[in-house]
Amino acid sequence: MEVSLVYLPDDETEIGARKISYCKKCLMPDSRPRIVFDDLGVCNACRYSEEKVLGIDWAAREEEFNKVLNNYRSKDNSWDCIVPWSGGKDSSAIAFKLKYEFDMNPLLVTFSPMMPTETGNHNREELIKAGFDHIFFRPNQKVHRYLAKRFFIERGHPKIAWDAGVNTIPVQVAVQYNIPLIFYAEHGETEYGGKVLNQESAKLRTFTEVIEHQIGDDPKNWIDEKVSEKDILPYLYPNSNDVDKVDIKAYYFGYFFRWSMFENYNFIKEKIDFKIHPNGRTSGTFTNFDSIDDKMDPLYYYMQYIKFGFGRTVRDASRFIQNGHMTYHEGLENAKKYDGEFPNEHLDEVLTYLDINEEQFNEIVEKHRNDEIWNKNDGDWKLNYPLPGN
Ligand SMILES: [Zn+2]
């Protein structure tokens, strides 16, 4: 079937302030923060996926990877690297490969999901049973819930503090245990479209970039009458003297090996009893194996849809298309069915966690709806520039 790739509304004068274009190869709109489109209307994530097939010398990258590991591999049975580990397919695949294919001795470090799911708990336990040491950090839930509510109200993003913790705790542990090597998964800005400063930034993680893109400010700014200096400890990056003393280097695994979340899933499900979403599909998307460990996630992705006009299906389908696991047309069909699905899954528990009622919830959601991209039509919110056929 022929699909029109450029969507032009009939009458541009009636359209709101923001014109949205979609990538001509995947489904991603240019409203994704920091994404760059080239003159042919193709996003930089798609261009990078082409490079992954044709432009990158993966054998040389693997050689570079082996050199890194040879510098760090433990000779005294101590842990030689840290894997920030959610228990999901990506970080589990990395941990498994480091230990059993590259003879490393990784320590897995988890900053707890806000609202852990049974599936996530099960999957973590399965990998630990496969032979791994693990540190699980659960932050003070009085403070964490308070911050979740506050950031949901203020920024439409309940996971800001979580984002900070997930980034700082592995580095805090690295300092504490004197482990100089950390393996993160993929560089999101390179893989999924964003601001790629240089090739080095796709290889070595810089915390400045993480603060700027994910957390948005310094956790010290969160101190108020309810949050003390002590309370923000889990969210603070260790001081640079300590990081320098251990000489910590944090690499992206996805720089050394061709990254694909679907292939990571296929890998890990062969190694452990990796459970998928019990409903067969995660709310808001067609996938059942990704980001299934936190009951907060459906809301997180829904807010992305409210703020930027693309939901979890567009995110997932774009990744599938880029890595050759799905056609553009199949992606569109999935987006039509599932993108922007209301996060009913676990909603009651989420409301309790955030200490708000449904009315307040709806008000907060609407407060964050981007009126440059949305329009109310016959009582329903519609995107001014929807995906073709949506
Ligand atoms: Zn694209």
C-alpha cells in the first residue's frame, strides 16, 4: 500500500503555532527534544541506523572493547565493573555477555523502580540466579513519593528524581567499592535521535550531558521545607575528587556492538526465564518485553504523548523500523492502534503513590498538554499534524 510520507493539512491557516514534520523513514516527529532532521527529512536516529549497517567497522570496535576490558579485568577476584541494571533485557544482556563471554566480574547495581512490578522482580531474580552479585538500592519512599508528585505537577514528569537516582547510585557504588569501570547500555542521543556532541560522547558517558538532558537541574535545588539536604543524598553525583580518585570511566556498550533492543530481548530470553508483560502487550504500545518493571512507566510515556505528540508506540516502532524488524507501514498500523493509549494500567495504584485523586490527575495532565500541537475537536483532543493515516 502506498503511504503518503509528508502530511500536509488542507488549510494551514487554521493550524496552531507549531508545524510538526515526521521523519520519512521512521515515525518520529521533530517535536522529539533535540532530534535533528536532515535536508531530506530523515532523522539522525535513522541516519545512525544506516551507519550501523554500512559505516561502522564493528570488528575494530570489538577490538577496542577487548582492549578496554583487558585494562580492567580483575586479577584478584574483585568486581571489575559495574552494570547499572534494571533487570530488563538490555542491561541483563550486557551483564550476561560481560560475565560469560568476556570473563569479567560485574557487580549489578539497581536503583529501584518507583513501583516495582512482579514481572520485573521475577526477571531480576532469574539473572541473579544465573550467577551475579547485586546491590539493590531503594530510596526513602517518603521523599521519593513527594518528589514524584511534585515533578508530576510541575513538569508533567513523575520520574525526574528517579532519573537522577538511576544515574547517580551506580557511580556512588563505584566510588564506594573502588570499581573504576561502568557499562551503560546505549547512548540515547545517538541511537534514538538527539544532540550528538561528538563520537566520544557516544562512547564515554559524561554526566553533564545526563544532567542537562534527563534531570534538567541540580537536585540541590529540590531542597525545601519537606526535603532536607540529607534527603537528596541518593540523587547526588559523587564529588569530582572522589570520582577522579577511583578514575571512573563509564562506557556505552552500544558503542562497541550493534545495538538493538529486540535482539537483546531475543538473546536474554534464551539464557534465562525472562518473563514478558502478563497482558501480552504493554499499555500504550505493541511490545511486551520492554520497560515492564515499573508501574509508573505507562504514565511516563503517556505524558510524553501529551507534551510532544508522540507516544510509546511511535518510540518503539521507530526503533523497530530503524533496526529492520518492522516496515514503515506496520509501524503506522501499530501507531494507529495503540499510540497515546490512556494509561489505565495500574492507574489506581499510581494515583495512590502520587497521593492525588482522578480529578487532580486529569487537571495535571491537561495543564501539560502542549496547545501548540493539540486542538480540541468535537470534545476530543486531536494532533494538528498527526501521523499519516492516524
Ligand atoms: Zn527517523
